[in-house]
Amino acid sequence: MKSRKRKAIFAGSFDPITNGHLDIICRASKLFDELQIGVLYNPNKKGLFNFDERVELIKSCTKHLKNIKIVSIFGFSSLFI
């Protein structure tokens, strides 16, 4: 019997990504085969960093973790598809 890949998603605005976020990401990456980091995009919200900057910050902070995938989430309806 083939074992299934264990996947998880950690979604947030990450504006900005914090040490608390990174702690959760690092611990979760050890528990799952793939950890998707869902970056929320809300054009109606003025944040500290724009969407692309937030994605780049997350990539930079997690480059040492090989089982991380960064995904875009456009509005809350994407979470329920």
C-alpha cells in the first residue's frame, strides 16, 4: 500500500512575516511532506508591503526549507474551492 503525502496549508496576509510565523513554518515543515504557505491578496487593504514584496520576503526567509510551496490566495472564497 502506497502512503499518502502529508500536506498542510498555513494561510495569512504575512504583512510582514514575523518570527512567530517563521517558527510555525519551521515546525510545520518537519511534520508534513509539503507545507503550502498561502499568501492572502486583498486589493481593498492597504498594507505595509505590497503582495509581491510579501511573497519575496517569505521566499527569502524560507529558502532553507525544501518542502515549502508558496501559493497565492485571492480573497477568502479561494480557501473553500
